[in-house]
Amino acid sequence: MEEKARIVVWNEFRHEKEHEAVKKVYPDGMHTVIASGLKKLGGVEVKTATLDEPEHGLTENVLKNTDVLIWWGHCAHGEVKDEIVKRVQKRVLEGMGLIVLHSGHFSKIFKVLMGTNCSLKWREAAEKERLWNLEPSHPITGGIGEYIELPNTEMYGERFDIPTPDELIFVSWFEGGEVFRSGCCWKRGHGKIFYFRPGHETYPIFYNEQIIRVIWNACLWAKPSVFIEDKCPNINNPLEKLSAKNLNFGKAGILQNS
Amino acid sequence: MEEKARIVVWNEFRHEKEHEAVKKVYPDGMHTVIASGLKKLGGVEVKTATLDEPEHGLTENVLKNTDVLIWWGHCAHGEVKDEIVKRVQKRVLEGMGLIVLHSGHFSKIFKVLMGTNCSLKWREAAEKERLWNLEPSHPITGGIGEYIELPNTEMYGERFDIPTPDELIFVSWFEGGEVFRSGCCWKRGHGKIFYFRPGHETYPIFYNEQIIRVIWNACLWAKPSVFIEDKCPNINNPLEKLSAKNLNFGKAGILQNS
Amino acid sequence: MEEKARIVVWNEFRHEKEHEAVKKVYPDGMHTVIASGLKKLGGVEVKTATLDEPEHGLTENVLKNTDVLIWWGHCAHGEVKDEIVKRVQKRVLEGMGLIVLHSGHFSKIFKVLMGTNCSLKWREAAEKERLWNLEPSHPITGGIGEYIELPNTEMYGERFDIPTPDELIFVSWFEGGEVFRSGCCWKRGHGKIFYFRPGHETYPIFYNEQIIRVIWNACLWAKPSVFIEDKCPNINNPLEKLSAKNLNFGKAGILQNS
Amino acid sequence: MEEKARIVVWNEFRHEKEHEAVKKVYPDGMHTVIASGLKKLGGVEVKTATLDEPEHGLTENVLKNTDVLIWWGHCAHGEVKDEIVKRVQKRVLEGMGLIVLHSGHFSKIFKVLMGTNCSLKWREAAEKERLWNLEPSHPITGGIGEYIELPNTEMYGERFDIPTPDELIFVSWFEGGEVFRSGCCWKRGHGKIFYFRPGHETYPIFYNEQIIRVIWNACLWAKPSVFIEDKCPNINNPLEKLSAKNLNFGKAGILQNS
């Protein structure tokens, strides 16, 4: 009876065209692997969109029909048009969910929603990561046990320059000695945002069933029950009767001579 | 021994030039009234800056020597240059405090730091406001009793579209029947931000000693102990010895043929 | 397909037996009015329990089969046995939802879960209250508009001595000049807690459809997807191989002679 | 000019008397080592108190003259009298700072203030710990660099069953593969609470200058500017004039016949 969550998986889709090593892992792009993983779990309608499509595939009409947008970008953050970023931000604030993956921490959309630099430490050494599940009763960790182990990942280390998350879901341990807040939730306007660290382009992380399960869980969690347009209304008529006022006070901008 | 907090009071300074009613209340601008109120309380060095100065009075050098910036704007938010907004945002994220007053809720700098619309309900009817002190042991409310009463104010009502404050200091009651989160704290990057609702241009609110006391308290609270520049470092050498890795994994962007 | 939420409405049930004015409003107790209101909205199985039943109606078996417990108490908080409070607390920390109504702010169970005094200002003058909806996209406010208006209520005013809520849903305006955080969410352990202010025994507040709708919404929101028992496990075998250690370090309590 | 923070270091002081290995590390008890470390940093008056003193050394008079209480306990949590726990809780809610060290996570005072089980995973294998500094601009981390490294510690691992911290200061990496929220801040009532993980009895951790510096920083951070007694006042006289009310509504408990 519950309606399906309408998901759009957005991918920069450049590494997969330009680098042999990435092409071997994701011949049709990371977005198709994520999309097919989500579909397998059911309860969702999944579309994809990429940077090089007109309007980056994120037309007004597409966003109007999207419950949750998943975002992966890395080498071409700067090519995403400010106008589209504003459009996505507006839709998130109206209620659309947003799931930001891995190097998306430096995407324009994540940075405008956070207000911070979103910077971190990093190292590419194919090292082991273990994501500890801090909230085993949260919908985002449904079906995930105590931790997720990834044999080879890029390292991201603290300090991650983000506003304190409303909920901290995963913290990562790295073989090389660092830690990272890998799964973070925020609400901005009426939209739910989840940042999820895993997902480098040279490792087959989006084939990992636990990773896909977390993303799928996050989609269902972030699906809005309502979209609400922004407004800043002038409420001229008070709900309660006001006492008599001094006429010398004027309206701002339309000030009375007194 | 503690060094004085270096404050800059920034004012749009337009209403005071253009409207007789405002000129009568603030003949030299709201910024001078705020500045002189703060100086009287001591422990601070106070300068002012306004929209129509070069670089809006907020040069690199000014910001470099500012601990806390106070912001009042209303009818000319759109005239603040994006470049200066970015400069201020960068400085806040490095540690500079920011105090946003009243209609500054719609300033560019507040909106980029919040990531939300910052919209609200409003009414100009010179009605009574009572700001309830929810955190009597917080440094921002030092010397303030249970509440502050303002006989005549513009009304701001919920829903105020902001990220959940880290600390909610004041909630306002309005004669006309609304409520509002009037004193809100956030940390963004290394900077502390305080939004404080009072302060309309047509009411003599910045002559109110309790209001000035709150702003002064907030300056001392927001004064940074350290400024930290943003960086996103590549930490090539792990702290711990890594196990042997599969050579087939490449560096992103500089991928190895395999 | 989704299983029904199993609700228990707990009521002290003393005022209704002892005071004519209360008896007239709630002849069979507030719990029966709340229970029947919830049932009408569907999707729930509702039972009731009261102070004077054996084990206050909250046996191990009852709690084991409860998803969300609703709590109303006022004049007999002290008669609730500590043993039962501990039992309820344990079940909340395992995942059971808890909805605390009105004067339940001073119940033992609310105080042990909050860790604070939970005190407030109060006045009985049948005054008007308006609960402003701060989170119109939150599941708890589904179907509720901008505000709920109650013509006659007891006043509760700030400062309400609670830990900062994870989410602040309602703020009340009172005719007499006060404000109050009337709808507050917390997570403790694996359980969700919602404090909802309305509900005095001498006013027919639990017949109000909006009030019942909020409580029903909160039940669905607080329903756990999983119950997790507490443990504090000794993990003797590390996931990673440890480097060689100095034998002089001993186990706490079972210290080696060195 | 600023008055010195009045600190009491409380120690269970049992391991040091009963176990040779502990006696060798802390011959006069951990409290004396902590106290002397704090004194060396200046700006504080430091006293100590232990379990086996009358009233555990925490008389009404001692607490009345304490700004910040530091708590270490482990094997005798159960011997701390409930009456003293209530007294300390009351004082924290009035404003006294509380710093809970290591195994103090299971102390009665920490559990009553948190409302949760405060359980975690643990292992004693003398392994390496690295505490990452997530908030380099926070007063608690003044003078601490990117991380603190401890060559040998007991391991504590997530999930740590605590309410979401207001501020998360340190996250630990452990050699054996776990992570832990090692430095957590909360406000309860008017008091600031800091949980700091390091400090096992068999390792010389309280001789570590960085550890003592964090504790000292936390003392200055938690020092209250004001103590406020709890009250729950009946405010019979409203600030605003009420409209006429129906006399049929009665006072709770003192209900009118109607």
C-alpha cells in the first residue's frame, strides 16, 4: 500500500570513461551498479542521471518526481552548474532526501547544505576499513550487524569539517591508524540528508551487499511524507487582539512621517 | 591579562539615511549605538563597518583582526557582494564569531552558513515581545533575569527555517499570539554563531540595556581562542604499518594501467 | 502488512475516582478516552494499565508485548514502585517507545530517563494555549496544521529543566505571557521518547481530535523496528593482530605479580 | 582576577591498596597523581576525596565549595551510597561540573545523569590507542595536537550506550580494530559533564602530560559561572491579563464542586 520511493542515482560518470582501471570495475558507471543493487532489494523506483546530460539530468520535472537523490561526484565538482545546485538545494529544503556518497563530501550541493568546508584527511593505499555500527536500532542500519568490513578502501580521516550530525550512525576504523565519522544524518529544511563514506571509484565497493543495503535503508529513511514549499509570510492579522499602539511607530521601508 | 575581544559591528546603514522615522531613532546609524553600548560594558575593542564603504568595510585585513563580527542588514541583502560573503564565511569557519541580528536572518552570510531558507512569519504592529531565558546558566544570558520584555517590536513567528540550534537560549512570546526561537547558537567550522532576534530599525531596541548586555555576552562567548585555516591534506604515510596490498588497485585520477 | 503497534496507555487513575469535577470529564478515566481515540485512528492494538493494578499493570509479560507505552501521572508519582520504574526504563532502553503526557514530566520514569529535575513554572487559570508546530514535515505532526489551539489549559512555563531535545516539535504560547517546549523528542538507548505537554485532568483535552492525532502519530513514530538487550561484552579476541606486549601489564582485578 | 576553579578529585581508591601491580604504578592512589598534575598547570585549587572516607568525602559542605568534581571508580561502584549519588546529581544540576574518567562510565552518578546503560565492549590486552581530536578549537583540546597516542591501554569499543553527546571531542582508534567515542560533552541542568575514556589502573596513563592537560582543560571548561537551585514555582499571577474564564474549571487536587 505504501508507495514506492522514487530514487535518482546521480553520478559524475567521468572516471569510468577515462580510466581503464575504473572502467574494468564499473564498465557502465557506478550509477548503474548502485541502481541495480537498489532495485534488487525492492520497494523503490530507480532512475539515473549524470553530469553530461542536459541540465545534468536534473530538470525541474525530474526533481519534482524524486523522493531521494543519491550523489556521487569527484573530479568534476566544479562543472556542476550553480543554477542546478540551487535547484537541488531548494528541493531538499522542500523535503527531498539526499544521500551523499564518498568523494561527494566536496560536491557543491553538500557544501551549500552544510555551510562548512567539508574537508578531511585522505590517503590512497587500498587499506582495510571497518565501519562500526553505532546505532543498531536506526532504520539506516537495518540488517547490518556490528560492523561492515571493506578489505580495500581509500582512507578518510578526521577532522571532517561538518556541522555536528543530528545522528552519528557509523564511525570507521582504518588500518593505517585513522578514524572517521562515516555515516552522518542531518535534517535541513524538510529534507533528510545522509552522508555515507564508502565508495571509491577504483574499488568494487558498490557491489558489496552491505553497502547497498545501507544505501537502500537510507533511501527509505529519507523518503519524505510531505513536500513543503518555502514562504516567508506577512501575517497582518494577529491571532490575539493587540493593545492600542503608539502611532509614531512606522512600517519598515514604508515609514510614516511623524 | 585576557586580551580584549576585537569586535566589528557591521550595519547595512540605509534605513537610517533614507527614512525620517529611522533617522530620528538612530541618527548616526544603529551600528554606532550598538558599538557605544558594547564599549560601555568594557573588555572589548569595537569598530564599525557599513555596506557603502569599499569592500563593505570588510577587507582581508579587517577580518584578520576581528574576533567577532556583528551583522545587521535588511533592505539591501542583495547588494552584499558574493566575494565578501565568501570571505566572511571563510573567516567564520576559521574561528571568527558571528552575531546575526534581527532581519539579518535573511542576509547572505547567515543563509550560506545555515544552508537553509531562514524564512519565518512576520508582522509589523509594534506589539509586545517577551524573550524567555531558557538557559540562565549560559554565558550569553549572564546578568539577564528570567526574561526580557520589549514593549514594541516587529513580530517574527515560527516556523523559522533553520538547522536545529546546538543551543536554544531564548524563545519569544508575542502579544499577537506567536512564538519564536529568538536566541540560537551554532558552531560552524571553528566559529561560533549566535542569532539574536531583537533589533528592528523603527524601535529604539539597541538602546535597551538588556539587549546590549546579551550582545556583549555573546561577543565574549563567541571570541575564538584560536584560528585554524582550512586544509584537506593527503596523508601519504600511515601511522600504522599496512599489510601488503594488491597492486591492481590504482590511485584515483592517476590510475595505473593493469 | 506492517504489523500493528502494540500500545499500552498507563494512567495513575486517581483524580478520576476522587474528584467530582474530574469524574464528570473522564468518568472511566483518561486512559479509556485516550485508548478509544487511538483505536478509532486504526493501525494499533491498545491496552490500558493503571497504578492500582498488581505491578501497576506493567508485568514483565505486558512490557515484553508492548511497542509503545503512554504515561499519565500526577498526584501519586511517589507510589510507583522503583522496581517497576527500573523495569520500564530497561524496556525503553531496549527499544520500547515512551510517550509522557502533561504532569508526567514529574513521573519517576521520565526523570530517570532524562537525568534532570524536569521542573517548570505552572499556573492553573484555565487559560488559552496555542501549540505551534515547528516541524510540519515530522511524522509526529502529520495531519496537524500550523498550530493547535486549546481554549482552557493549565499553564506550564520555561525554564523546563530537561536535556536539550534531539528534536523540538511544538512550542506553546500562553495567554498569560509564558512559552513552553511542549513537544520534545529524545532517543535513549534504543527507545524513542516523546514528551507532549497537553492533558490536564480537569479539561476535556483528550477528547480533542488534534491532540489524539499527535499521540497516535507519536505512537507510530516511536514503534521500534527491533528490541536489543543490553550487554557489556568482553571481546577477548581482537579483530586485528596485536603487536607483542610487555608482560608486566596485568588484568584489572586479576592482576599478575610482576 | 578570575577566581581559581575549585576541583575535587574523587577516587574509589581500592585497586591501589589491594593489587601489587597497581600499587607500583600509583602508590598513593590515582587521585594524588591527577591532583598533582592539575596543580602544576595552575589556576586551580585541588582537593581529593575517596570512597572509604565518611560520606565518601563528599559532604554537603565539600560539594558546596566545589566547582568541578572528577570521578574515577571501577570495582566498587555498588558501594557508593545512593544518598551521596543523589547529592552529587543535585549539585551537578545546580551547576557543578563533572568529569568522569574511564571505568567511571559504569558509576552510579554517570548512569543517573545519562539515563542509559552506559555499557560498551572491552578488552584488556595492553594495546595501543590513538585519540583523534575532532574539535581542535574547543577549550577542552587546547594545547593538544591532532591526536594523543597511548602505547598501552584497555580497549573500550562501540556501541557505547549513551545519549548522543552535545559535542563529540575525541574518537579513539584501537590497535585491535575497534573505535570509541572517547571524549563526550553534555549539559544536564546547569552543569557541564565531560566523559574522558583514558585512565586504566594498571597503566601509567595519569602521568601522561597530554591526558592531564585535557582533564585540566575540561575543569576550566566545566567551571560554572553561577549555581542555580532547582524550583518548580506556581506563578499565580499571569504577566498578561487573562480573558474571563468559565468557573466550572477547577484546580487540580483542590477541585471545586460544580
